[in-house]
Amino acid sequence: MAVIFAERMDLMCASEIREILKITQRPEVISFAGGLPAPELFPVEAMKQVAVKVLNEAGQEALQYSTTEGFERLRQQIAARMNRKFNTNVQENNVLITSGSQQALDFSGKLFLSAGDVVLCESPTYLAAISAFKAYQPRFIAVPTDDQGMIIEELKKILETTTNVKLIYIVPDFQNPTGRTWSLTRRQQLMEVVNEYELPVIEDNPYGELRFEGDFLPAVKSMDTKGLVIFVSTFSKTFCPGLRVGWIAADSRFIERYVLIKQGADLHTSSLSQREISAYMDMYDFESHIANIIKVYRSRRDAMVNAMEEYFDSAVTFTRPQGGLFTWVEMPKHIKAVSLLKECLQHHVAFVPGDSFFPNGGVENTFRLNYSNMPEERINEGIRRLAMVMAKYNNYK
Amino acid sequence: MAVIFAERMDLMCASEIREILKITQRPEVISFAGGLPAPELFPVEAMKQVAVKVLNEAGQEALQYSTTEGFERLRQQIAARMNRKFNTNVQENNVLITSGSQQALDFSGKLFLSAGDVVLCESPTYLAAISAFKAYQPRFIAVPTDDQGMIIEELKKILETTTNVKLIYIVPDFQNPTGRTWSLTRRQQLMEVVNEYELPVIEDNPYGELRFEGDFLPAVKSMDTKGLVIFVSTFSKTFCPGLRVGWIAADSRFIERYVLIKQGADLHTSSLSQREISAYMDMYDFESHIANIIKVYRSRRDAMVNAMEEYFDSAVTFTRPQGGLFTWVEMPKHIKAVSLLKECLQHHVAFVPGDSFFPNGGVENTFRLNYSNMPEERINEGIRRLAMVMAKYNNYK
């Protein structure tokens, strides 16, 4: 015998891009590559107060094992906020606390996917959801997607001709990587199809609260009459990612199974982190904290969009997100984003090539830009340099 | 179509015992059922100092996303302590921080097990390891085990006649559930067999530092010349479980794959929790904290063993653990621990029937007792009541 890894490990390989991007940690690099929130907005002083208060009032409980489902008060707060913010109708016992929304994605793969099963997703879709699901060896079908969301006629065609579809995965609000938001009509049309086929939908919504402008759109979960939508979110973008607290809100037939999965996976999420977030929401004005994040990210989005308008060639298109952390750039077909990245790194500018956001690859002329983690001047300078490098590929003119 | 769960979910069912034991949360119940550390020993005051210090000195970093591998300083501290405490020879880059050791078990299943593969384990073995591995649909073979550890001749016989063995799982120090510790000889013999077959071994060691008496025994990992032993531990028993911080220490060919798994599963463990534990070890005397836990648990172990000697019939046997949190009781074959539990709950005493610690079941006359979470008087009273109920089954006399 010998050491043999499970078959699934063949699919889980270290990303070449991740290796290239390791150098973006250096301070001289203007990095649009990560998805990091602005750390200067973290409520560090408040967190000191919160930590001391939690330890004073419930120190032993906060440091002890706790229930898998999560801290009761926090589950209540999440349910109440969701219903207020997203028009949903969930109760405390529909909420399971997870260690970030990444864990919710991993658990969703574990719950629904056997090898060879099909996951339907947007095109492009969230890179780390692909990574999470891959551990369960599914086949991905990327549904053609435009500025309004998945093209529902295409979704229907796929469902009519495909067996073993087990899951639909979507990011309807300020999507990672494109920054796009689904229209109301597409949300309604999706639910009609989903209800007809009785398929579970993962609605991944980490950015929905970070809307800079434009009309509020109800969550897909709010239109869910058959309990098929599994809403996944996190405090990573509205509060602090380092605490690793996210949640799943879903019908109890799903939650009870997610709880079994979580028992086997890590017993429960940090009792202390859960109580700290809950205490923060009781002690401070969480809505005004979010309003402040929105204000800063809106300026950064403006800086990036303005710089792209100023410096990019007209053959290069990009999205103008109404919220969230990302914009998405499409170049003429002959320009490969990976080559562009390598050259940009010489000029200390980084981004993520778009190809890895397509589960089956093959789209090499796109890239994702993050604007939440850089001040305006550096955004402008970074886009200027990026445009300068892109201009060398000037046979698109 | 319809909602269809993955096949693995058929194996992950809610435990009947867990449901029964839910009532043990009530204050009037003397519960020997859980595996909870004594919360009165948690360093609550110190944790306030630590939280403030971490937020003062590195607030933004402690609340931001961080590397999957874990906080560098903490990985160094863990490697140094392991080498000092367990005679191992690991470096910082052999250490991956996990969200408790439960996560290390789940990841080990993910790394090594495809459906139908074989896991070898002790008989009985740790319940939650069975749960974690079950998600990957292996077959368990429980190797006959005595007071010295796995019986190596039996292990050899199984290896000679079994294909697809992918993993050996052991808890050599103060095992959960039995409290037993492997002898030095068995550790050495195991490594001979493991080296011959080149099989990965998970050495799960959450209790090793909690030795009350008797000679130190080196970790199996310290005898590992081929990099086959994956050492798994946690701060849950020596510090605070609520923080959910554990680790894997292993050869880099394993660590690099565990890192990929962790990226997909939850990105990283709480930055704040990691920095708090690290700061605690820098600011306070961690060894004297552990010495205090040992002192308290030794008294409780004494109280339980003394009470069992006083009250139990001589036909009932039990272990006298030299460390850890548990003792293990074997009754005459005709007494079913589940029936006993139901009756004991009427008298407000709880424990965990032993059957679920056998991956393939079938051993119904055993149970596990925890002594870390109850003061001596209640331990005495609980064992007295337990003996009283057991005595009704007095046809064993």
C-alpha cells in the first residue's frame, strides 16, 4: 500500500494565479486583486468595549462549547434584520450560524452534491463557490448571463435537456466578480422555473446591504413560496471578516441537515465571535456603520469608474456597479488577461484574470477589479498604469 | 425533478442519544454525558486584557481576512510547544490552524477517503471522528484494542487481508471514550507496521497535556520517520473551546493539501481568536494554567473512581485514567446502557451509552463518564444514584 489521496483531491489544485498574486501583499503594489474590505472602517475601538462587555457578562459561556445552531440572540437579530432589509420572512430557527459564508457554500456542496451531479451557475460566477463545490465532484453548467442576471430562456433549455441538476447557485446582488445585479423580472422568472422543477437555489448575498444608489430589490428568498431558496450571507463585508461569522437562512428541512453537517465539520462557530457581533448590534448603531461603509465604497467606485472612462480605450468595456466591491472588465478577444497581469505586476498593479470565474474556463479576455481596499488616488494611479500597459496591445485600435 | 440530497446524507442522521441528552442542560441534572471542560477554570479576566491588547496593537489585522495557514506567531508557538511537550520535530510550516480539532478530522476524511475506502480505528473510538469521516462514506474496521492500545497482531491480520485501507485513526493518550493510554511498546509496534504499509495515521491528541500521574509517553508523531503521522490537537481542553482553535501538524505534502481544503471550507480560522491565544501565551504562564486544570481534574477523577469503587457491584468494571476527561464502564452483557440511561435520567443523572463509540455498533453494555465538568460532591452523588439504578438489574449477582 501507500499514501493515496481521495479522488476529489485531483480537482483541488493550487491556483497558478494565487501564486502570482502572492506578491501583491507588498506595500508598493496597487492591488485590485483581493476582495478585502477597507480595514480603516473596522470598529476597532468599539470591539474593545464589546469584548470586555461580553466577557464581563457571560465570560464562561462565551469561552465554552455552545450549540451547533449558533447563539440564540444573534440568530434572532439576523432573522429580524433580514426580514427588514430583504423582505424575507424567516424566523430564528431558520438561521444557522456558519464560519463565514464560505462554510455555507462548502456545506451546500456536502448536502446536495454527489459525484457527477450538475450545478447550474451564472457565467461568470464566484470563484470560491466553484472551489467549495469542486470537493464534491459535480459538473458545472454556466447559464448564459447578461446585465439583468441569468437568461431565463437559456436556463429553461438547460433544465429541459439535463439530468441530475441538483442545485442552482446565484449571486443576484452586486455579483462577485461582475458587480451586476439581477432585475426584478429575472428574479421572479427564476422563481417560476425553480418552483416548477422544485430545485434548491443557493442565493449568496454578501454584498446586498452595500447599495450605493438605485432602487432596492427584494431578495430572491423573499419570493420563495415553496421553501426552496437557501439564503447565505456573512458579516465579512458589513462588519469584520476576521471574526469568520456568516449564516444560512433556509427552510427547516434544510437547516436540520446543515446542522448535522456542521456538527461533523467543526461543532459550532466561535462562541466569543458570535456574542461579540450580537453585543455590537445591541450597543452600537449597526445601520450607521454600514452607511459609512457605503459612503466610502461609493467614492472608490466613482474613482475607479471615472479613471476607467478617462484612461481605457473605448474597445474595453466595464460594469458600473450600484453597490458591492467589484467591477468587471472585458477586453477585445485577443488580449489575454493573464499576460496583461504579468506585465502589470512589473508596474506594481494587480487584478484577478477572469478566466477562473468561469467554472469550465475558456474566457481569457476579462478581469475583475476590486475598489474597496484602496484610496481614490491610488485607484486612479493604478487604473492609469493598467491602461498604459493595455495600450501596448494596441492592435485593437 | 425535486429536492434530492447527496447520498452521504443517508449516513448522517440525528443521534437518538443526542436527543435524549438534550435534557441534561437542566441545572438539576448531574451530567457525566458531555465532554465539557470546567468553565470556572477559563481565564476570563486574562482574556479581557488579551482582547484589548490584541485590538490595540493590531486591531485592523485581527479583524481582517488572514492567511489560510494561520497566524504565523501562533504556528511558531504551537510547533515549539509540541517539540518540547511531545518530543516531536515539527516546524512552523508543518502547522495548519483549524477551527477546532473537529475540523481537522473532517478535513482528514476529505483528504483521504472516497466512498468504500477503509478506515481502521480503535475499538471503541471517538464518536465525533466517526461522524466526521462518515460524510465521506468509508467502511470502518474497528481493530481489537486492550488496555495497552490497539492489538498490533490483530492490526497486521486486518492489513494482510483488507484492500483499500486509506487511514488509521487513533487517540493514544487518555482516549475518548475509554481514558486508556497506549503503551510505549504499542506505539513503536504501530510505527513499524505503518512504515511497512506506508499508511497515513491520524494521531488525535486533545488530552495528552492533561496527565495527572505516571510516566510521560512520547507522541506517536515523535517516532515518525517517514512523515506518515498527522498529529491533530486543540486548545479546547487546555484553554477554551469556545474560541474554536485547533491545529494539524504534519509533513508538508499533507499540509499543502489540507490548506487547499481549508481554503474551500472556510478560508481561515478567526484571526482574532488566533491572535488572542497567541497573546495569552506571550503574556501569561500557559504551563501553570494547564497545571491548574490538571490539579482540578485529578481530584474529580479521584472522586469518580472512589465513588465507583464504593458503589458499583464488582461485576462492573471501569478504567482508572491517568489523565484526560473520561472513564469507561463495562457492565455484564445483559444490561443495556440505553435502558439504564433512560432510567437514570428519572434520577437526574446522565452519561453516554457506549454503543455509538463502536463504528459498527453492537456493544450495548458499556458507557462513558465525564468527570471534568462536575464538582466532587456531585460526582459522588451522581455515581451513587447511577449505582442504585444499576443495582436493580441485580440478576448479575
